[in-house]
Amino acid sequence: MSTFDDVRCPACARALVAREHALACGACAREFAIDGALLDLRQAPQPEDEPAPLARGQFELAFAARAAGKPFKRVLEELLLALDEIPADRLMQILGEGRGAWLLELASSGGEFASSGSEPASSEGELASSGSKPAPSGSEPASHGGELLFAGNALSGAITPLVDAGFRVTVLETSLERARFARLRDDAHSAGRTRTLLVDGEHLPFEDRRFDVVVHEDGLPGARSEAPRDVAATGAGAARAPARGRWRHSIAEAARVVRGELLVIGDNRLGYKRSTGRRAILYVPGPMEYARAVLRPRGGERTLRGYRAALAQPGFERSRAFALYPHRSDFTHVVALDAARPELTIGPMEQKNRVKLAARAVGLFPVFTPSFALFAKREDGVLARPRVESMLDELARITGEPRPELEQLVATRGNSAVLHTFVPGARADESAGRWTLHVPLAPKNTPQWRRHFEALKAVRARFPTVPVPEALHFGRVAGVTTCCERRVGGWTAPQRAGDLPRIARMLTDAAEHFGKLLVRDPAPLTEAQYDEQFGARIALVRERAAVPSTIANLERIDGEMRRRLVGRKLARVYYHADLRAKHVQIDRDGRVLGYLDWGTSEAEAVPYFDLLQLLVHERKQEADLKTGAGWRLVLGETELRAHERAALARYRAAVGLDDETARDFVELYPVFVAAMAEKHWDYSRPRWLHRQFGL
């Protein structure tokens, strides 16, 4: 993909001639430098432009680390540790692959989808598994899909899942520093499938209809871009807004180079909520700020009607519109604005907001929703339905179940897309066609969802009274890795946070169910077993802790726990490892219907930590606390409620855990949480143990 044979001169649109480390235009005597898969086509380079969300020079540490031979994961971790909290948070938000969940609504593929059931490459070397039919041996993802032009921040995590879905991606950028760092990421995640062009002209350097898809992720071209507001801190780490428009070419120019589908993602000038640029931190502007945004839109923001008018280019169909809710830079739902579905999830918690529900009921959601994604097809293009429709067709054939409809499309904080389906007209007790699909969008998520799929089968086979979803299929479906399982009814437990009778029922059920996951009876813990179950976790966390006092505390904890625990009798259990309330599905009375998301599970581990995790996060959710504050409530014991004490005692009795060891395990809880995260996330959270738990 690093060849640039198709690129034209940005000044005169003539063909370019290859020279050593450069392309040259014979007509206007210009020369453009090439560095691997990075081509600098800028006619008036502006090296002083800040590479938002960071400031000039802040990427230099990463470039030096990569030059020293360090892998990208370690390069990124060291960069995050060197940054202050605000710019580190902004960088991680942009890098999140979950921002590409909209790709399942693209109709363009530009090539054949991978064959049904084919298995993506895995760093773990595990085999494909399917609950219905075996994956064909030797099948691989499509080696070449469509050609996609991505105009946006080159750091955007959306690029990674686009490549995995079969696209070869050409990225347009304006910042050299940002482009260089993005190349490090792309070379690690999608080597040979992306290239980057630095541009600053009014004309895109390509022939007509060069790309199957053109994506503008940060609004309409030609608009002045602005740095996000941070209401929590206005100073250190805040990147200044560029003085000019980011993209000088027009929307007509973007339409000229696409032969299939044009996608624009932008903010609503009437949007009632704004992003600060930091993960999960949004704010509602005050009356004066809102009035200014309406009267003088920033970044070329428009209403839904305004975006539609801009996309009404000659030869294009009327655009399909979606809301990216709550905000395009940090969304959880892709919501159709022209159709009934995919729809917004409205659970018991959301139903308490009467004003919000009333506004939605009278049709104001498209007017005030903060962000949009609009898809426009060429009228003369031969395009299939959106990819998600092909996925549902294929899965219906694989499973032999009725072909369902998409109900919700969710982007998770863990960088996967989750799709919930239903069968129109089916009775409430009919489960055929009621599926939950998980599509991994980040490289580390494919082995996690494979592990989840295998864990569902293992738990159902070994512990049939413990409710988990039925595993239906795992493999490549319509060109994307897909885990398909039976959809569980009810609501996730956070929808009942603070409802003590229902939460008490949930904790009681969890204690009973997880107390049954016994795989080895209690026996004295040996030194070697301590190293396996505790020492290795402490060492992993200590390696990434970064704060000297935290490292010292972990060394102290290791020594103390070794003295206390070696020789104690401990059972082994099937370990979920991330049992938070959002992974527990309950009915209207709090009865557990199913335990979700087993992608971090282990077939054998010490007991108690799953129930501790569930209890800590329930208290955190109820009072809007940090994880550390929820842990301290459990650590102190005096503030535990009767039903919480009863659930913990019931679990301890089931697995044969004595009270003294249980107290030691509560002290070790932060280590187990951090070790799970370090083992399964693409990169660590800098200083997380120190900030959350005070270690």
C-alpha cells in the first residue's frame, strides 16, 4: 500500500515521476518527499502547526523510543506516562478503535467479503470455534477489499477496524508530527494496508472516482477546526486551535474522488451536549455559550438539514443519517434518524429523565443530538446494502435460524461493536434470531472474543445451572470477525443501581452461581502456586506502576502476602476476572438471567475476586464513586450492608474460604484488577493504581 503511483501533483494535477525518496512533477518543477508510507504533498508546509491533541515536540519521546527498537505498545505506554493527565486522556480518546463502530453501516466494500466462518490471524494461535458448523480450514480474511480515503486526525482509532474490515486506507493529514506517530501505530496494527499523505491544497491529488469510500471524520471540509473545551482544566495540556481551516478542499472535491460512498461525521450546531476531548467527560453548555454556538457555529457545524444540503451533490442519493450519541468523539450508540432502527437504548435509568423522554417523543432527538454521521451513495454506483445486513443474512444461513433485524448498534469502551437483534412478530418466549453480536475493533479484542466464545461453551457444559448466553458462532462474517451468541433478556444491573432490594437479589444469585464454579477443592498453597497466582500478577503490575511509592508498596505487599498465604488451604474456581455490574443481566426483580463478557476469563484461579469486583463496582455505580472509594468501603467492612455481608459469607462457605484469607484477598483486590487490565488491554492506564487506590 506504500506505493503512490495513483497520486497526482496537488498544484497542477499532472502525473508524478518517482525519484529516490521523492515524487517529482515535471510540469511545475515541484518535488515531494517520501518517507516509507508517508508522502509530504504540502505546497506550503507549516511545521509550527500543533499536532493536537498534543503540543509541538511532545511526540519526540515516542519517536526516540521506536528508533531504539521498542514495540509500539511500549512506545505508547512510555509516552502516556510522560504526559500530564489531560493530554494523555485526550490522546487515548482519539486512539480508541471504538470510534469506528459506524463502519458496519457502510454499504461499500470494494471487494468480496471473506468467506463465511473464516478465522482471523491470532497472536495466541488458537483455533477457530463455532457452535453451529466448523470453520473451513485454510480460509483467510479477504486480502484486498475496497480503497478508502480517510480525511481526519491520522491518530483516529477508526483506521484500524477499517483496515481489518478489508479496506486499504489512504489517510490525509496536515500535521507532520501527528502523521509520523500515526504511522508507528499503523505499521504495528495494519502493516502494508495504509499510507499517509500530508496535504494543504484545494484539490485532492487523485483522479475522479479513485476511492470506493471517502470519510471525513471531523466535519465538513474547508471548515475551521477548534480544540475541544476542557471544563475541568484550562491550561496545561490544552492544544490551541489552528488559525486556518484544516482542509482547504471542498465537499464537491471530496465527492469528485469517490465512486461509491461519501461519509461525513460532524457536530450539530444545535447539539445540547459537548465533548471536552477527554474520555467520558462531556458537559452541557450554559445559555450564553449555547447561543454563541447557534449564532456563530464553530468548526463549520451545521444542523442535520444543513449537513444534508452540503451532501446533496450532483449524482448522489439522499444521505442516510445517524446520530453518534452522546458525541462523535466518545459515542456509545449509532442511532438511525431516517428509520426506526438501530435505536437508542432506553433503560430504567434513562426513563427517569422525563424531559429527555418527552423531547424524544415529540421528535426533537434529531434536532438537538450532539453529533451526526451521514452516508451518501452515488446514484450510478452498484452498492450492496449496509454490511450489517449482509452479516445478518450470513448468520441466518449459518445458524439455520430466522433472519432477524438490527435493533441496537453499540460502541463499547472496550473498543468492540455490539449488535442486538430481534425477529419482528416473534413471541416474547421465542429465542431464535435473538442474537447479540460482538465485533472486535481493536487488535487485542479478537483473541478476547474467541476466549469469551469458548468460555460460554465451557461454563454451560461444566456448570449447567450457572446462566450464561448460548454460544452460536465465531468467525469471519461478511468480512469482519464476529462472535454470535443468544441474546439474554432483561437489563444490565447498572440500570437498577441504588435499588437495594433488586441489587440484593442480584448479589445473592451471583454468590450462589459463582460459588458453583469450583474446579479444584481446597488444598495447601505451595510456593510455586503462590508465584503463579499472586507473584506473577504483582510483578506485572509493578512493572507498569510508574510511581516509586506504588512500586515500593507492591514489593511490601508481595512479601507480606507470601508469608501469610503459603500453606493456606485454597480452592480453585473458573475465574471471570471482570465481573462488573454491566456484565450481569437481570430481570425486573433483580434475578440474574445471565453473566456476560467472559473474554478475560481463566479456567483456573483463586476464588473470591469475582464477587469482590461485582460488589465494589456496584457501590461505585450507586454513589458515583471512584473504584478506589468503592474498594475502601469493602476493605473497612463497617459500611457493608446486611445483604452484602450475607452474599460474601455465602460465597466463602461454598468455596471453603476462611475469614482471614478473605480479608487478605480484599487487600489484594487492586492488584488483581490492575493485573487483569495490564494483561488484556493494548496499553496501560498510567499511574492508575496510584490515582485510584492511593497505593
